[in-house]
Amino acid sequence: MTSRELYTELTEAYSQENLNRITGKLILLYKKKNYATIRAIANKISKYVDINEEKDAKCFSKLVVLYHPDKGHAIREEIQQLYEQNNLERLQKFAHIHLVQDIENLVVKVVDESIDYRPEYVWDTEIDDGYYTDSEVDEDAYFDNQDEVEIERSFFNLIKIREYGRTNIELPTYYLEDFEEFELAESGLESLDGVEYCTHVKILDVSNNELTDISNLWDLHDLEELYLANNQIGYIDALSNLSKLRIVDLSGNGIDDISPLFDLENLEYVNLVGNRIPKNQLTNLEKKGCVVVN
């Protein structure tokens, strides 16, 4: 294929109309919780784009950023420049969009809310005098085994269980400083107590839990990606202090004020599906050049 032929195809593929069509379908899939379909789409383009199809929130956010209409003008300008430079190799890097052109034919099904889709968290642990050491057991089984002491489902406790299989252990807080990514989605998390010790964390996924308070995030200045989807969060004041934040997923919460996000200069993407946000606030966020999904 010549540069001109590819240029013509890409210009049409990245038109505002086509990007609106693709993004609209992606959002519909996300709202209906068709995560397997979203992962399948990501898998189709994973050879050409750095994307992890195993994580629902990350997968969706990266797909939307790739094909969001707000990115259309900049993408078309770059395609034009590459064509004028006769740079066929770099033009081909945009061709992954051809792999999702049939997205309109995907059937969107409503997920049965009565089914428990939460995967069990499995660690190398087993019961030993009431605690867990070296076998397989899920986190719920551990908590259910605590007859006399009610164990708080906090961030710090879940990390203890994941690493050591029990909570009655002294875990130095500096142990958490070296990690750049934590993934505790769908783990029954009730509080973020202890997350403040993760001073160098860059990616944090605590979506699909039972969180109401995120104030412990205030001092995580290195945080770049934050996934808080499907919790019970109402206030996001703590996010105003996260100056490096680029991606934040707040979908499926009870948020009605996103003004704490307005001064975050590095913010690129915000997912607000399922929240009631005033239109003027959405407009302010979009004016920053941020991709807003609502």
C-alpha cells in the first residue's frame, strides 16, 4: 500500500463521525458492563498498541483515549504531516483503528446484576492455628475465619494478607514505599488506611470495592493513574493535591462536584459515567483539553 492510499484510509477512519461512533459504542459497552467484549477489542490491537486487556478500567480508559473525538483533530494533523513527509512506516502505526471498524456490529448485552462476577482473591496461604500460611484460600475465607476479632478490610490489612496470609504481623510501613503499582480491585476493600505509606506509587486500582473516603490519597504526589470506579465515593477533594495525575476513573460513584480536578495541569482523561456532574463543570474540564467520558 502506498503512502497516499494509507493516508486516504486513515483520514476517513479518524473522521469525527467515525471516532464518535467508536467511542459511543465503547461507552455503551462499559455502561452495560460488557467488559469481556472491551477486553477482546483491546486484544485485537494489542500487537500495535501498548494496552493491558486484563484490567477492565485501564483497558477501557486506554481505548477511549485512543479513539475519542476530542483527539481527532490532533491525530488528523499528525497523519497529514506524516503523509507530506512520505513516512509510510509511522503512518502504519495509526492503522490499528481498522481492527475496530466492525465495532458497530457488536451486540451489547445487559449483564445480569444478580450474578456475582467478583473473582476470588487467591494467595499462597492456608489455615495454621487460625491464620494462613502456604496453600490456596480466598480473602473472604480468611476474614470469615476470624471469630473473635473483627478484621477491618483496610488497604494495609489486605496487603498483609496478600503478602503474608495474616494480619497479626508487624509490617514496616516503609515496605510499601518501593512499589509503583498496586491492584486491589474487587477485593471487598472498605478503607484506604495505609495507602498513604505508598509514597512512590504511580498506578493504583481500587475499583469495584466499598470505599467512601479517599482522603488518604492526599500525599501520593507521584500518582499518575487512579482507578476508583464503582465505589461509594461522594467527595474527591483529596485529588486536588495529586499534581501528576493523568488518568482518573471515577465512574459508578455518587460524585456531583469535580472542581478539585480543575487545577490538575497534567490531567488527560476522566471517566465520570454514572455520576451527576453539572454541565458547566464538565465544560470547564473539557476546556483544559482533557478527555471526559460522561
